[in-house]
Amino acid sequence: MKKRVTGIGGLFFKTKDPQASKDWYKKHLGFDTDAYGCTFWWKDKDGNDCSTQWSPFAEDTKYYEPSKKDFMFNYRVENLKELLEALKAEGVTIVGDMEEYDYGKFGWILDNDGNKIELWEPVDQAFK
């Protein structure tokens, strides 16, 4: 099996006012925000373009369910289908079905504390 997690794909958190959070981070920390938050671009060890997404969500979002936490981590992975099969065999709770978009594949699991974790097999070129 290839590597499992290769990096952090995103940091997502709930807030009362997502736009105010985006504006604050833009003004005070220089985040280049858009409708989704801010995308940080970087190169992996082989020189490939990669991204990490920072996104505030409305505090009433259902996207993190069944987790009750105010945050969700997104981890970059190499082969999502194979990883989800391995995790299921290891007894890890899989949440929903894998979804595929032009910018990558997504799957969700619960960690040992019941936190929802998003796994992303990215297609970084789709953002360029």
C-alpha cells in the first residue's frame, strides 16, 4: 500500500460569521480570501504544486456530522479507495460514500474520539 496521509489538506472550523472571519484574517494576517476561505499553495518534496485549504463554516453547518466538534481536519492521501478499504478492514468507522470531483476524491472517517476526518485525494492542477 502507498503512503496513507501525505499532508494537511485543510483546516475547517465553525464560526458565527464566516465572512467576518475571512475579512479579519485578510486584514490582520494577509490571507488571500475568497468565497471558500483561503488556499495556501506549496510544493511537495518532488516539486509538485500542492494546496492546503483554510475555511470558516457557519456554526450551524451539518458538514461535520456526526461529529459534535466545531472543527474538522482534512488530510491529503495518495490512494483514497485503497485507504478506505484498509481502514474499514481495521475497524475504522467510514462515514458516507466516497465522492469524486474534478479537484479530487473525498471520503470521511471517525477517529477514536468521534471526530469526523475528511480524507482527500487531490487533483491540485484543477485549481490552476
